[in-house]
Amino acid sequence: MSTMRKRFYTVAGRAVESDSRTALVLADIGVAELPHHPRVFNLGIREQLTIGVAAGLALEGLRPIVHSYTPFLVERPYEQIKLDLGHQDLGAVLVSTGASYDSARSGRTHQAPEDVAALGALPGWTIHVPGHPDEVERMLRAALGGDDRVYIRLSEETNASAVDGDGLVVVRRGSDAAPLVVAVGPALDETVAATRELDATVAYLATVRPFDRAGLRTALRGTDVALVEPYLAGTSSAEVAAALVDRPHRLLALGVPNAEFRRYGSPAEHRAAHGLDAAGIRASLDAWLNSYTRVDRVPTLPPYPLRA
């Protein structure tokens, strides 16, 4: 099966050759995978400049795609993303690779589990977290047809098959009282394995901004929601709270912990260390579902002292 990154290069390369509006801005990555073309700009490791150039291309009516590793695409040029694109209300398609820990062997410089939270703090962004190369192609083609600001987060982790449909898609239905477990992007297969022997409704979400609040409300029949995100834990907790503001609910937010993990290693080793493999997800779910506390007695408060 083609990787997400390979599929991106294929679709983007064809787009720049067939659509006079498409331009590619690179930071010395993927150059050998893409055609030599007047609208393919390799600026070297000048990530802040890539965003400024993309803004200029957008001002000229082009649809720029900017591509680099996640921390160099989102974190390093964050001010330019905020000002050159957002404040000027200019559109671009940012496509990252490396995800949270795909490049863990290169150390912390190449890891960015904070990216979705950072871009989600800026208004007007559509954020896609695909779980399969087919989803990457569909999302990229749709993004190239628009003029808005879109972020597509590629990963080396891939689900076995693509999920059809937009928004929150229920892939397995449990009982009415069962918890709703929402898996984002490439976290789906591990989540399905973790809940195989559990009464749970499992749903899939690949577009996290705007968050499908209506879909969440429809899918949830009980009170318990577990969110499995392959980046910073709790990134979409506020979205769940806003969707269910008028309904009693409990939320378990799983993801990469907000802590320094000073280790190299493989992506699979990092996934397990963060509790995002099937065993870790199941252990967290079991502990959470068994955490209801019984209140046998409500304490009596002392009488409020009255003033004379």
C-alpha cells in the first residue's frame, strides 16, 4: 500500500502540472519526488520564508501548497502563519509529514504533537488528520479547489482501510449505555483492537476543525465519551465540552501527554510509551470505566453563622 506521503507527492505533482493555479512551496524536502516545474519553489531550510512566499502567491491568485516536517511547518513559522496568512485572510494548504513521533529517531527536533492545538488556536483553519492514503487524496483534491486555509497532517501510521464519509462516522455501534470512543485519524485501528471485547460505540473522525459537534451529539446515547487523538492529549476536549454543554457527560482524553519524553526509538515504541497502542488504550478505558465512585452519604455542612 502507498504511504500517505507518497500519495501526497503523486497528487500534488499531477496538480501542479495540470492546474495553472496550483503552486508548491518546499523547504528542501520532497524535491526529488516532485516534478521540475516553474511553480515548484524549493526555498531550502527557510521555513518562515515558505509561508511568506505562499502568502505572496495567494495574493497573485495562486493556490499554494507548503510542505515540510511538522515542527518546521507549524511551530517554526507560527508567527508568519498567524500574520501573513491569517491576519491578511489569505488561503494556503499546509501539508506536514512526521506527525507526532514518526521521526522519533531524529529526536525532539522532529516531533510536534502540539501542532493541531497550535493551529486550532488560530481562526479560520480547516484541519484534517487522515488515517489512510485514500483520505489524503480526497482531502488534498478538495483543498485545492478552495481558497481557505487548510492543514493536512500526514503520518507514517496508517489504518488498514479508508473510512468513507465526512465528519464523525460511527464504525461500530454498542448498546445505548455504552461509551462512545472517538478515534482520530491513524488511531482508529488501535482503538478498534482495544475495544474488540468491550461494549462500546466506536466512531472515526478525520477532520478535527471544524469539529463535528452535531455528529458527536447524534452518536452519543449515554454519558461517557473517550477521545483518542494521535497528538497532544486534550486537544479537542473543549470541542467535546462545547458540543455537550447542555448534556451530562464524562470525558476521557487520550493522546500524547503534555510532558517531555526524552527518548529516541521507533514510532511503535513511542506509541506504546504514550499509551496509544491497543493495550494502552484498553488499560486506560478499563481504569476510567471502573472509576465511578459511590457516594453513600452526603456530608452535612455546618450552619452558616448569622450576624447579630
